[in-house]
Amino acid sequence: MTSSYHETLENLRGVMRAIRSDTVAVAFPRDRAASSDIRIGYLDGRPVKRLVITLRGPGCGWVLRGGGCTMCGHYAGTTHGQPASVADTIMQFTDELNRYRVDDIEVLSIYNSGSMFNPDEIPFEALMGICRHIRHIPAIRKIVFETRAEYINPDTMNVLADELGPG
Ligand code: SF4
């Protein structure tokens, strides 16, 4: 890479950090999810009910490292680096889920305004607890976790699959 590439990257990161530091910090409760809503999902080519739950996390690891992606505004809805405990994260999920009838929800999407599989954003134990909870909801047939790909590894996926159980 040329030095102008690195200079440009550093300049861009400086601009992004300045933009992020101007974002107003709101004292969100750590045990409350950011939002949820029902949308349409697709399963085997069929439209089905999809519940989307967005957990409140400390923010995308890429924002903390270098300001994050220029087009992304998710940081405004995070705790700006303040992590939620395992118990609070599970509480966010279960409380939000309890607002819905789950007997006809076939797809469940879980987001966190960042990467669900980055342990610095969502504790892995909390992910396990969430999957253990989902195991007891037979209507759910597909789960979507939003994450950057570099946080995925087969060992942790196998642990979560075990928590979800057969089927
Ligand atoms: S949440 Fe996604 S889009 Fe936003 S800064 Fe992080 S990696 Fe980029």
C-alpha cells in the first residue's frame, strides 16, 4: 500500500472519529432492547411473520476502532461503549419477545446495531442464554443474527446450535 493510501485512511478515520464524538450520548437503560417490530420474512419461498428485535449494545467494534463505516448511523442508538451484562442482555431479549404472541412467528431476526457475534459487543454467554430460550418456541424455524463475518467461527456456532436443540 502507498503512503498516500495510509494517509487518506488516517485522515478519513480522524473525520469519522470527530463525527462519532459529536453524537449525543443518551443514558439508555441497559436491560431494555432498542426496538422490535413485525415484518415479512421468507421461508421456503413463502411469506411468513418475522419478528425483528434490536438489542441495545455498546456499538459496533469498527466504530470504536476507527469511526466505522461512513454511511452508518447505528452508533447513535448504542450505549457508546458501555457494555450490558449477560443478565441485562438476556433480559432485553426476553422482555421484548414477551410483548408478542410467538405461536405464529416463524423467522426471528436479532440485531444489535453492530455484530451479534463480536464478544466485545454481546457476551457469548448471553447469546447462549438467548438460544436456550428460543429452543422452547417451536413455531420459530429460522433465526437470523446480524454480524460481520470475521466474528463467526465453527466452534461457537456449534455451541449455539446445541443450545437451540434439534430442529
Ligand atoms: S454497524 Fe455495520 S455498517 Fe455500521 S459501522 Fe459497524 S460494520 Fe459499518
